[in-house]
Amino acid sequence: DGYAAQHVYQYDRHHLDRCKVGVLLLPAGKSGHLELGYMIGQGKKGYILLGEPPERWDVMYNFADGVFYSLDILIKVLCP
């Protein structure tokens, strides 16, 4: 709640606001998931990159514009 924490928050939010696309690289913490949700809520494209198929599919991944297991395939989608 202090100055340093608020400074980091404002810095991160500034960059979330200025970008057009977000990629959540798993594993990630709570902040990463919130950041992707924030971006998707702003109407921006949001993708998830998993290292391998999960043991249990999280239904909330359906909010993302795509879920990928390969960086190469994700890059082809982002840079057609």
C-alpha cells in the first residue's frame, strides 16, 4: 500500500494501457492473471501460452482469444 507499491502499479498499468495484445505465459501468479483479465476487459486481445496441456482445463481460459502450447504457433497467429 506504500509509495513504492503504488509506483509499480502505476508503471505496470501504464504499459498495460498502451499495448494492444497481452500474452499470459504460465506458470504465472495472481497478478499476471489479473493483468490479462484487465486487458481482455478493455477489449484487447489476450492469449495464454502453456508449456504443455494442463492436467485439468480451467474453464476461464475461454475468456482468452486463444490458448497455445507452442510459442511458434502463437507467433504465427500474432504475426501472420
